[in-house]
Amino acid sequence: MSLSTPGWFAALDSWWLPAVGEDIARNVSPLGLDGQGRLHVACHSGAWRRQVRLLERPLTARVNRCLPAAPLTGINVVHGTEQR
């Protein structure tokens, strides 16, 4: 699957930490968007994958509040530990 990184995504440091908080920002890395507007993220561990899945709706809403020009439809957690 091909992921896009629109212009606003490039400014990751200006929106990721304020949107998700320090703990999540330290353990979860945004990778890009799919064609359906879902943000794909990689987590450091299985525990963080479960946590992000449980928090998908509130995290999506928080990112959308920080970036109104980039409305996400959801968050997709992928396996792996890729870092930004």
C-alpha cells in the first residue's frame, strides 16, 4: 500500500506531540496517509499497538483539532517499530 505525506504532514514536529501527548509521541511514529484518509502509525511494542487501537477515536479527534485542514478518518496501526 502506498502512503502519502501531504504538505502538513512534513511539519510533523509541530503537530504530532501537541495532538497526541508526550508518551504516545515517544512510542508511536506516524508513517503517512492512505487514500481513505487514515493515518498509518508504527508502534514500539505490542502494548502500544493495543493502546493506540483502543484510543483510535479520541486520537483521531485530537489530531483533527490540531490540523483542521487535514481531516483524518481514522488511525491504522501497522506492525513494526519504524521511527521517524
